[in-house]
Amino acid sequence: MGSYSSELKRSKDSDESARRSSFPDEVLERVLSLLKSHRDRSSVSLVCKDWYNAERWSRTHVFIGNCYSVSPEIVARRFPRIRSVTLKGKPRFSDFNLVPENWGADIHAWLVVFAAKYPFLEELRLKRMAISDESLEFLAISFPNFKALSLLSCDGFSTNGLAAIATHCKNLTELDIQENGIDDKGGSWLSCFPESFTSLEVLNFANLTSDINFDALEKLVGRCKSMRVLKLNRSVSLEQLQRLLVSAPQLAELGTGSFSQELTIHEYEDLESTLSNCKNMHTLSGLWDAKGIYLPALYPACSHLTFLNLSYAALQSVELAKLLAHCPRLKRLWVLDTVEDKGLEAVGLNCPLLEELRVFPADPFDDEIVHGVTEAGFVAVSFGCPRLHYVLYFCRQMTNAAVATIVQNCPDFTHFRLCIMNPGQPDYLTNEPMDEAFGAVVKTCTKLQRLSVSGLLTDLTFEYIGRYAKNLETLSVAFAGRSDWGMQCVLGGCPKLRKLEIRDCPFGNAALLSGLEKYESMRSLWMSACNVTMNGCRLLAREMPRLNVEVMKEDGSDDSQADKVYVYRSIAGPRRDAPPSVLTL
Amino acid sequence: MEKSYDDTNTEKSGLRLKDTELRLGLPGSESPEREEHDQNVLSLKSFVSGAKRGFSDALDGGGKWVFSGGSGGGSEGLFSPRRGGNNNGGNDLSGSDSGLGGPVLKDGVAPKPLVVQEKKSQVAAGNGNTAPASKAQVVGWPPIRSFRKNTMASHPPKNDNDDDNAEAKFGSGCLYVKVSMDGAPYLRKVDLKIYGGYKELSSALEKMFSCFTIGQCGSHGVSSRDVLSESRLIDLLHGSEYVLTYEDKDGDWMLVGDVPWEMFTNCCKRLRIMKSTEAIGLAPRAMEKCKTRT
């Protein structure tokens, strides 16, 4: 470094008056290439022109949170050396069928540009994008270095597309297909991996329903010695699981198939011993239809588990309790509410290191069910797990007092998503609104980044949020509030707000327009079934030309009503691929 | 555990006035999906009129051996999500997205009508919007991803009330029912719990019984799947040779596909692939049964 420092001194002397960075570009780029966080990189790029350029040349991964906020051409122009892209498309409420079909977010236009500008692209991670089989095939043949494909909540493709990937991507290390709207035409795609192919490290096809060619899978797993993540689908039986694990004891993440096949004692023991050989396992999921009697086979593999996903296994409280006794290191736990409060008590007792808990409803659409979890379970967990900072909790009853206790026990919440499943339900003991509950959350949890509210809520909840939730980035609201004032409080407070999604609330044009200046600092706003009118939206669009204001009309609704509004900032201008049901204002 | 139609349909005209008085939306708002129901109604009507009804009639725009009604485009027919915003390819079985009206705002500040489906007096219970719950159901609520919704719907976790599974082998693990096909030398058994919906069941049965059908159309000795393409089998079925029926808890033989999948798996005791010549007269009974329950 000796010669470098003298060179630096020389250039510093000569440029003293210029006061700009005198790092040679290559050095600066080298330093900046170590920066991984895209937010840090954004900050860096704002320092000065030199840094902007150094940053853009050294960036290899680009994260685009809203595919319509920018165009692929703009991205390619700014970042010439990208190898990895993460793209998100549809608004989150599309997960719940609130977004019309053919809404957009098609990946193809992006792929065409990438094929031209980033021929060495290695990774593509998509969330809520539309991707066709043709696009998958195009991807497979256009990028010879392609390594990792991750599709989450995407739709528009079938297993034929996966076959194309398997056939052509010679360097594939990751194929991660999660929770997509996939047209499952059968499991033959797995056989498309050539015999010579050995590089796969991550394989997740838990989403698929049809039988796969087990023989092909077994051979594939056998020859991919670096495989560390394997998530099977339900069609894989226990016996087949055991065979796979024999050739892959090094797995760090395992998603089992169906956990309910009838086993002989001998087969059970084989399974148990094979599982106990999996010393690296830190994540376990799958366990479809898990039968209590087979769970003990897992115990030896659980000692290092940090993430246990039981959200497809309808366990009872006792079964869960016994299992958790073997998982002392657990940090993340996803369960179904079949475990009930008693199961959650066991969580509190056995998992002191727990940081994340998600409780999903087994029967969300059935009110007659009196099972499920209540506020008691949540409170029990909070007493036993002080490190809890992420919770997603579906329940049928809650009280303000319980939530106050919970956040007192766990003040470090960053993500608090509470879903009281009956819309507009008050505190079931006092019959009051749940305002004080969420007030307690925002007052106590100063690190709160994400909040989902539910239950009977007046504008007071939103006053609290606006006043106290200084780090809040994402807010989801449904069936809440009394007047425009509620939404105005949020838009007026919450300096870090990026995503606001609202449905079925009495917020109208005044509320919408109060956020005029705010929306450019946010990623997006969603409002559906509120009181916003077309005129309000047109006014917004007129005043803020750098926002895209899109309205989705429903058949048969009043012409003046803006049924669903999606507003987002964009440097790409209004989009041109919107279907007829989406009006761009 | 079976939710009777009676409960559901007494709710159909109304908003359920529960403890929660907070409501949104105007009752009586019609849902666009009505036209879809009308399609179903039409197809059932043609059935009643005695027209020989193969599976092709059970859907709009045939092509596949799918049961009862459909909005095409791969959605699961009766239970398509409200928006038709079916982001999930074929398997979206969200009977949950149907609604019977919605909450109304207490203060009279009535905002947009809630996006629900108002169910008026519809003809057949076959329009399976009557989701198991007896309460008004709201589109996209609770906010559960479609994938999870469908998975849990098709494989409801068993709590205590599991006794209804007549042929259940293991208890809570699976639900095996016998499947017989007219003319086939032996029966098969299928586990209803492993299927996500009618579409999957139908493809599985197609595969299972295709060998028999080949024999019937005279392709002797040709039983390999390679030769019989799926479309050919469908053509055979399209030719309305067979109809899939099931025996329910009451011992009645019903046409498969009329009721929501979960309800079907709960009350199906056995399946029979019946020659359509024998199936005439089946539907009117099915209709009647639905009427009495409606």
C-alpha cells in the first residue's frame, strides 16, 4: 500500500482546493463493492458525482421494490454490471385476490432488456410477478451463467417452465418455487435435469401438488453433494424421505413431504436414525398431515433447529409441547392455531430464544369453530419469550389489556401483525374499541417497522400511530377508523412510512389528498372499498405528475367511485401495459 | 361437523347482526360474479330438462373433466375468487371469498359497498358460494394467502369432530373412499384428502381408470399411458360416456361437483363412475335435495 499512499498524498496536494474525493476510482469502487445493503448504496450514491459513478459501477445486485417505479432500460443504463436482480410486482393485497387478473407485472419485458444488457445475469428473485412458461424458457436459454431462480407468489407459469429451467441451466444452484399460482402439470420436470448436473444447492418445490418422479429426485439429490436446502412436496412419502436423507445428511434446511404414511417399526427406526444423522439441520418445514405418533422421529434432529415451520401440520397442543421440548434453540416458529393456547404456553416455556412467532388459522372461514388461539396464548408467549420481535397472530378474540401486557413483556417488536378475524370486533371483555391496544404497541415499541391493525378501531388508533410510530414503514389497515382524520394523522406523522395499504375504511378524498407531498417519499399507497372518488384521484394525479395513480373499477359500481386505488411513485411514467380494468389517471 | 345448508341459507338474505355493530357497505350490492352463477344455473337447467349431460355440460367451454361449472381460465369453477382475480392458476378453491352481505358502518357513514357477494335466492345450492361458515364472508378476509387457504381448505385439520369419515382408515390421516367404475373388473381406493379440489380428483381418476376406458374403445392391449393422451381420454369422456357420482351420508347418489370441495370430502362415502345412460334421473334428485336444503 506504500506506493498507493504516496500517490494519494500527491493527488491530495494537487487537488487541495477542489475539495473532492481524491480516491482513484478503482479504489473507491473496490471499497464500495463491499457494501451490500441497497439502502446504504443509495445513500452513497447521493454523496457526489464521483461516488454516484463509483457506486453504479460496483453494484452487482439491484433490488426493485415496485417493478413499475422504474423501467428496465433505466436500470440497465445506470447499473452496467448487475448479476442479481430482485423484483417485486403486484400490490400485496393481490395475495388476497383483491387485484384483478391480468393486472400486469409481467417479467418478460425485463428479461428482454436483461438478455441484452446483462448476459451474465446469475440470479433472479421475483415476488408477485407474472411469468409465463415462454419467459422461463427465454430465461433459461438467454443466460449461460444463470444460477439462482426464486419465485414467490408469482403466477402465470406451469411445470413446463420449470422443465425448461432444469433442461438448460447448466450452472443452476438454486431453484426455489414458493407459494405460486402454478399450473401443475405433473412431476416430470424434475427428470429434465441432465445426468451430468450436480450443482444444485437449493431445491424447493413444496408448492407443487402432483407426484414427482421419485427416482429422478433420488438420483438428483444423490449427485448434488452441495445440496443444503431441500423442500419436498406433499407427494413425497415418509419412506421416500428417509431414502433421500440417507444421501443428503448434510442438509441445513429440510421440508418434508407428507408425514403420515403408515410405517412399520423397522421403517420408523430407520427414519429416526437417518434424521439423527442430520446434524446441520437448522430449518424444518413441511410435515404435511403430520401424525403425532411419528413426530418423535424428529426429536434427534431438532437440537440445533432455529426455524420450525409447522404451519401445514395441524398439531394439537400436547404434540407441540413434546416437540418443542427438544427445540431449545428455536428462534422462529410458525404454527397453526390447532395448538391452541395450551400449545402456546408450551412455546413460552420451552423457547426462551424465540424471536418470531406466526400463528395461522386452520379454519379461518368458520365461525362456529371455538378452537384456535386467544389473547391468553399470546400473553403466555410474551412472558416466556422476551426477545420476541416479530409476530403474526390470527385470533378470534383479543383485549386491550392483553396487548398492553404483551408489549410490556416484549418491547422490541419490529413487526406486529395482529389479525382479529372478525372485522370490527371490539375488546371482548370491555366491549371497547381496540384503540388502546395499538396505542400501547406504538408507544412502547419504538423500533416498530411494520404494523397491521384489526378489531374495532376509531380514529384514536391512528392518532396514536401518527404521533408515536416514528420508525413505522409499513401499515396495513382494514375495517377501521371513523373519518378522514384517521388517515390524515398517519400521513401527517410517521416520517418513515413507505407502504400504506387500506381496505374498507371510511377514508375519503380529503384523507387521500392530505398525503400529496408524502406519496413521493413512499413506495406505494393502496386504498380499496374506501370513500375515495374518481375526482379525488384525478386531482391527485394532476397535482403530482411523478406519481402513477391507477384506479381499478369493479363492474356495476358507481361511475364516480374509485373502488380500488393504487398510487406509487415512478420515474418510468405511467405504465403502458395496464389491462382495461385498470385506469391510469 | 357438517354445516347444513339450512343455517347457511337463512343467512343469505341478511347481514348477520352480531355483537359487532360496526359494519360497512350497503346490503343488496350485487356481485359481478353473478353472471358466473347464472352460467351454473343454466347448465343445471339444461340438465333438469332431461338433456343427457356429460361432463362437458358441467363446465363452460369443456375440454377437461372438471366438475360443475367454471369461470373458465383454469379457475375452480364454483368457487372462483370474487374478482375472478385468480392469481393462482388452477387451484384456487376459495369458497371463502363468497359473501352474504357485509358489515355496515354504525355511524351511518356508509362508504363503498363492501366487496362481497350477495346471495339472493339462487337456484341450486350447487352454486357453492355457501362456504362452510354461516356468517357473512368478506372477499380477501382474513388476509391469508391463497396458497395457504387452498391447502388448508382441502385438508382441514381434524379436531375432535372427525367421526364423520365413514371410510377413514387412519382417523385423521386420510380419507380413503372406494371408487368403482361401471364395467371395470375391480375397484380402486383414493384418498380424498390428498387432492386440492375437484380438478385434481378428476385428473387422478382419469389416470387411474384410463386403462379401462382404452379397453372399452377397443384399443386392445394398448394400456400404456404414452399412447393414450390425456386429451384423448377427455374426448371419450366428452362423449358423455361416463358421469362421476358419489354416495353421501344419507345413502343418496349425487352428482360430483355441486357442493364445495370441503363439504364433499366430508360427506362422500364412495365414488362411482357411472355410465351416463344410467345417470339420467340423478340430477333431478340432486336438485331436489338442494332445494329442500335451500
